[in-house]
Amino acid sequence: MAHVPDPEVGPAELLVEVAGAGVNRADLLQRAGHYDPPPGSPVWPGLEVAGTVVEVGSDVPSASGWRVGDRVAALLAGGGYAERVAVAAGLVLRVPDDLPLVDAAALPEALATVWSNLRAARLEPGQTLLVQGGSGGVGSAAVQLAAALGARVLATAGGPERVARVRELGADVGVDHRAGDVVAQVRAATGGRGVDVVLDVLGAGGLADNLAMLADDGRLVVIGMQQGRRGELDLGTLLSKRASIIGTMLRSRPLEQKVAIMDGVRRHVWPLVASGEVRPVVHARLPFDRAADAHRMLERGEAFGKVVLVP
């Protein structure tokens, strides 16, 4: 734990007293020295928080409706492991009254990631989506959101209990990656056709299998590198399937792009949170001084959904 001054609130920012900070695998990469924060961001981890507005910047339009005391969740470029954060008003979402404020910290990064990537993949209602890592923080959000948007969802998880839980979240098919050939299970579940979109957190280690599971004209969206940065790709298979590979990263985007993504989340996804169709999946809530334990939970693959740190 370290003591630093309260952040200075910019004219277009809100100052938020943090009730909870979501833990992401990006935090583990940053701790290991592989994922530096963008210039000007705090040097400590934390990409999402929820809390209470304690100050409104002078240039935040009154029409935006932000007031001191509002319950909010926010997307950050860093620094969420703190008692207070300053955040651009365009990256803030109003937390529904019936949603526990601490748990809301599990949503901004995951929903912004999933929404932006499903849009990039052009996923349509009735199409099939495979979520690699359906029991993770992003994966559990992806299963719920894609199901709510009318897709047929397949999701991988490790072991019968986790497979059952991803199905409870809305997956039509749970694929146990510990029980045998994932490619064969996905092909069987799709009548040999494959899936229209794969949302992948594995990276290099999953490249060949992900391509094999794509249907013709399918799209592979790579959002993580849990199994490495470099891999081999069979271009013949890619060409014959007329497939596409899309790679995106949220944190490094310019502010205006993040604001546009959060506007999409606000208009199209947040109503599903308000209605209860999409909810945070929180594995554990730990105090800030147990951040190392939270990271170990993610490293061991123990967490189902998100871990949230509480001041």
C-alpha cells in the first residue's frame, strides 16, 4: 500500500470515491512489466471501478446529469487500485439502484471489450459465437451479452461444474476443454459447420484450433494472449474459408474511441444490465491489501468471473 495525493480533477472529468476495483489479466501483465500504462495514466494497476461521484469538473455539461452523490461505474486507462480516481465523464455509466455498487466494478472493462469486439466481428442474431474462456471475467460477460443479443453461444470452461455454470449464464453449449478435443466437440455441436465468430483470449496457443472451428466466412477475434504471442497459421485454411482475423486492444485506444465505445455500451448494453439480463459475475471481494491474492486467483484459473478489490 502507498499514499499518494488525491487526483486532480480535469474540467471534463469526475472525481469518484472508489467502492470497488475490478481485477483483470491486464493487471497481471502490467505487474510483470509487459503492459505499460498509457502516457499520463497512473503507474499502478486498475482498469475499472465503481463508486460515488464526489466532484464534477467545471466543463462537464449540466445536461449530462452528473451530480455529486451519483453511483457510477467507470472505465480507466489505469490507477483503479485506489481510494479515489479521476475519470473522463464520457467513460462513466450510471449504476442501477438494485445493483450492488461494489459488484458493478466488474462490468465496465468486460462489457466495453465484449461490445466493441462483437461489433467488430459483425455478429448478428442467429449466428453462432464460441467464447474461449467462458468462465473468465470477459468470457462470463460475453456469454450473457451475446445470448441477450440473440446469438447461439458456445463457451469453453474447465470441468463439469464450470461448464454447467456457463450454461446457466446463457450458453447453449458448454464445451469442457478438459474432457477431450475441443475442435471435435464444437464441430459436433454445430453439425460439422463450425462457428461464425470465435472470441479468443488464448492467443498463439489457440490459433490453429480456432481457425479449424470457424465456419466459412467466419471471424476470429483475438483479445488475449494467455497462451503466447507468436504462433503458426495455415494460410491455406484461412483462404479456403474466406476467414478473417481481427485483433483489438481497448486500453491503448485514443480517448475519443473509448468514449464512443462506452456510448455504445450505455445505449445498447447498459439497459440489459438494468433489466437483469446481464449481471456481474463476482468470484470474490478482497480488500486492497490482498491484491496479490486476487492476482494469484487469476493466475491459477481459480476465479469464475471477476475478482473485485475493496478499499
